Amino acid sequence: MDVTGLAGMVLGAVAMVTVFSLVAILGWAGSRRQEREAYYRTDLLKQVATPPGPAAERVVDLLREDECKAERRWREGLKLGGLITTVVGIGIMVFLGMVVDEHEPIYLVGLIPLLVGVTMVFYSCVLAPRDGGR
């Protein structure tokens, strides 16, 4: 094995370790953030529950609005994921149709992500619960 091949292998290994370490750290930080948000939300609900009045009603309205925003973000994320998956399916079909020069319709493999994406978009637009129904 020459020096260039060895350097490439070492560089590849370092890159893989770096990427997986970054993914692990980002996942840990995200879960900590969610944990803090849940703690503060619970603390806020405890404080609101004790003195009833107009301020408590405003806080409850804000919490409901946050839930509606979270549902809307979930639905929009589902739409975006469906659109991306649909485009990937179309891309696979075009790529395999151009590259593979056989009589068998191997490009139809692209129908799998295409139909998954269409299903995701259909669900998010038509069947997904709206505003408080989830």
C-alpha cells in the first residue's frame, strides 16, 4: 500500500469519526433543549394554576397557541418530507431510465420513494388532524 492510499484511508476514518461525533453531540444537545423546555412549561403551568384570573387565562391562551404552532410545524415538515421523497423518486426513475440500457423496466424502482412521498403529502394535506385534533 502506498502513502497516498494510506493517507486517504486515515483521512476517511477521521472524517467518519468526526461526522458521527457531531451527530451524537447535536442529538444530545437537542434532547437537553427539549428537556429544559418541558421543565419550564411544567413550572409555568404550576404557577398559573395557583392564582386564577385574567393573567392565567392569557398564559393558557399562549400555551394553546404554542401547541397550534407545533402542530402546524409538524404538518409542514411532513409536507416538505413528502415533497423531497417524491422528487427523489422521480430522480431515481429518470437516472435509472437513462443509465440502465436493458429491456427490463428497472427504472420502476423509483416508484417506491415516489409513492411514499405522494402518500406523505396526501396525508399531511387531507387526512392529518387540524388545530387541536392531534
